[in-house]
Amino acid sequence: MTASATGTLAAIIDATDQAVTRNTANAHVVFAATAVPQGTVGSVTTARQHTLVVDEPPTLGGDDTAINPVEAYLGALLSCQVVTYRFYADKLGITIDELKLSAEGDLDVRGFFGLDETVRPGFTAVRVTVDITGPDSAERYRELTDTVDAHCPVLDLTQNPTPVTTTLRVN
């Protein structure tokens, strides 16, 4: 991680700490996204000014124009982990020379297709591999990994139930 990136992250952490200390309401953020269909079973999701195209492979009814939703979840998990590694490496004074994360998840499609109501439609297991290099000890990188796992928002979504409310509007 470059010195300028480290300085920027430290400034963001410091500014956030000060804002939250002044008023805890500053800690609460709402993120939003919208999605519309595209192609056979694909979709385009928009968040702020960014878009994410998602599709399925032909074996799941799609046109294979993009990653599928569960691959997008794995990407979201890994991306969030990368951000969290960078923030906490800076905060803990740990140097990262190289960082690469990969993930895979097990899914039984019988749950998604409604072929067996006893099978859950989502992942039954997710495995994340972290490859990290730098001058610090293995113990320090273990401390960093434990800290990242304790503070990664997307990992938290998987490990802890999050209430989801669906509102249907028929026009």
C-alpha cells in the first residue's frame, strides 16, 4: 500500500472518528440501489452513479453476459474484505506489500429452483483464502485477519441475520 493511500485512509478514519464523537448520528449511513431486468434473467443494478450488470450462465437460464448474483455476492465480500484489510492495516500499523483474496461457495440449485423445499436456496458454505505478503510477522497478519473478519460489513451480513423487509407496490 502506498504512503499516499495510507495517509488518505488515516485521514478518513480520523475525520470519521471526530464526526462520530461530535454526534453519534453521524455514524449512521443509508446505502441504496435499484435494479431492473435485462435480457432473459439478467439485471442492471444502479447505486449512486455506478451500474452493475448481473446475469446467469445458460445452465441457469441466462445469456452469460456477466457474473451471476451469487458471484456478485462473493465479489462484494472480497471487495469489502480488501477495503477492510487496508483500513485496519493502516490502523494497526501493519504493512501489506501484496494482498489477494479469493472465494468459493457451495450452492445446491434444488433450493433456488424449488425442487426440494428442505434445501436452502443460498450458499451452504463459503471459503475465503487470503494471500498476503509483507515484512510483519505471521502473528501480526493473523491479528489483522481476525480484526478484518470482526469488522467487515459484508461478512457480517452473512454471519448475522439482517432483517429484510419487502414492500410490494402494484401500479
